[in-house]
Amino acid sequence: MSNDNESEFAFVIEGIIDRNGAVVIESVQQQDQLRNKGYGFKIQEKFILESYESLFLLYSKRLVLKKKKKIIDFSNFLQTLLKKDLSIFTKFLIFRDLRTRGYIAKEGFGFGNDFRVYERGEYSRKPAKYIIFGINEGISIKANLLYENIRSIEKMGKEAIIAVIERRGEIIYYKVNLKKFIKNIRAPLDKIAEWNPLVA
């Protein structure tokens, strides 16, 4: 698959930051194009982009973002978001990596920095196949918490995948399941089978 983000949209998207800090897309035509590509959601008659979606589109130079007619660039928007959510850059890195590889990623179910991820070509036709949640390299996580997350994901009928964000920003994916874990026992990541998101 091509990583050329320039070809993803026919035109540059225009967004505004409203008084609540949400990124709103007013153009109906642009809303339709975003929706078809798996971006955004509608709430109370407004079409809103998730913060990490906005960051990705800014990074890809496919979004012009304004606040009170002032243009907001990627760096300024990221700094604003970090004041409210320290994990937003982690979510952006995972989201960017998945979108670049051709996957549709939507907001997860509260397992941390998690996403529902759809198999290629299945968005809007089938439920998400994977739940991917991120862990920064060097950050420890309690084995029982990891165990409970994986158990909950498997109960949903989905596959659990850990995205480990290395210090250089590279991401390695590991497919995990309950067979790999014993409650309250730390499981080193090198004992877990690696998931290759490049394989369809």
C-alpha cells in the first residue's frame, strides 16, 4: 500500500476549534469525505474530529485548523492538547502508524491508549477485528491489569494487540492472548508472538 497521504483527500480539510476545544468541520462535503475515510463522528449536529485525528491531518498537511480566524499549526495544537492529556502524543503515534499502513482506527473502549482497528476494506461493513492498546517503552504495567484487559477484549470476540512505542517513536506490535499469561505473573514481551500489521 502507498503511504502517500496527499492522495487520501481530494482537497484540504478546513476545521475550526470551538469554544469547548473541539475540532469541528462545517463543510458538509468535507464531512462526507472524512466519514467515508473513517474519520470523525457526529454529535448534536456537529461533525467533530478526535484530537489524534486532527493531529494526523495537520501532520499530513491535509487540514487547515483555525481558532478565531488564527491558523493553528501542528506544534501549537499538540502543546495545547498536552496540557489536558499527557497521553495524546502516544495516541497520535499509534494512530499515524496504523493509518499510514492502511488501517482504519477508531476510539477504543477505555483500556488506556486503545483503538478499535478494522481489517483493511472492512470498515462500515464488519465490526473491528482488533483492539490495540499502547505502552511506551520503559513504562511498566501490572500483569494483572494487562490480564484483565486481554480477558475483556477476548470476551468481546476481538483480538488483543499491544503496540509498544520505542523511544525513537517506532512502534512494534504484539498479538497477545490469555494463554500467554498467568494472573499476577509478569510476562516479558519477547515471549509474545509479534503481530505484523503489514500482512493483510
